[in-house]
Amino acid sequence: MHNYRKTIGALALISTLLAGTTSAEVEYTLGTGYSSEYLFRGANLGEDLVEATLSASTERQGLEFLAGAWYGSYDNEVLNRNESDVDELDLYGEISKDLGLVTASLGYVYYMYEPNDLEDAQEVYFRVSRDLGFAYAYLAYYWDIVGDNDGYSELSLSRGFELNQCLTLSISSKIGYMWEEGQDTAWTSKASLDWGFTENAKLSPFVAVAVQLTDDNDNYTAGFGNELIGGCMLSTSF
């Protein structure tokens, strides 16, 4: 019952953030998928991740608005010592503005977990992004409102290579850094083959690798090794 309430709350959040934009076009994206491991910022948080996401975006008066919910269920005996199954629901919202040289974004994420002995978390993030021609790049900084993520930041490069009308090879690579500790965290790269089998839907099998860049005990990736995972995502927009 508690999970149903969270899902209803997620849908209510999306509706609230997009209220008053009925005169603007709203695009919705729905996705689901499976990953052999739950890879989050270079750390393996669990195995057999089953996920689903719903987001809505629109543009008004030169601002872009995005709101959504991500749900994941995975097996993790590290985070939860009493039970191995963990349910996670992330609610997020973002406002972006094209400044010419870069696009600046301000966002918020609320992480909720089941069972209840896992503490919820909240983050505010700032991001600047730009299409460099040869790749799309962004630099983001995440600030944990409740706890302390040591000022986590992320630098990312990504690019898509169109193979034919239906197939695109998408490659991304990013590196994490903790400002308070002055340490790199992990280097993560992902390659997916996006098959657009209809105009608004695609199937994306992928592989990803995470390489740990430090073994310092002050780093949140301490104790995690290098990871290689695989999975597949199905998404549609309307």
C-alpha cells in the first residue's frame, strides 16, 4: 500500500509541475528495462534491477520544464541488512534555460526507499551543458540537502552514431569527483544500440563498465570493484 501511495504522489508531482502549461505542447516519455546490476555513480548498489520511468517535458517563455518519476526494484543485501529486496522511487523536477554559450539547468531529486529502515535522501543539482559538435557535454554538481555526498560532481561526454534509418549507436562516458574530499570516484562508460522499430519507440540493449579510480576509505566507492553490466531498455514518447 505504501508503494502505491508513492506512485500516486509521483504522478501528482508531475501534474503539479506542469499545471498551467495546457497552452504549450507537453511530451511524455515512458520506459522500462532490466539491468544485471544497479550501477549508480560507478558503484554497484544491487543486482537484477527492474526499472520503469515516466517523465513529462514542455517549454514556456524560453524555459524548459521537466518532471518525472523513476522506480527500481533490485536485490541488495548491503544497503538493507534485514531483507535483500529493495524498492526505490525517485521523483525529480528540472528547469533549464538556453543562455547561448551553454544551457543552464537547476534540478531536484527525492530518493525514497522501501523497506522503511532505509533513509530517504534529497538532492539539488546544477548543470551546464553544450553541444560541442563532436559530442554533447555536461558538467553537473549535486548537493545533498539531508546528508552529505561530499559535493559530488560529474563530467560527461556522449555521442550518437547513426548506422541507418533504424539503428543508432549511442556512446557515453563520465567521470565523478567529490569536491570536499578532493578525489575522483569512478569512470563509467556505456554503449547502447538503439533500434527505432517505430517512429516513437525504441529498444536499446546496452553494456556498461565502471572503473574505480580510488581505494581511499573516505570515498563512497570504497569496497566496490570494477563492474561490467548488461541490460536492455524499451522506451516510447508521445
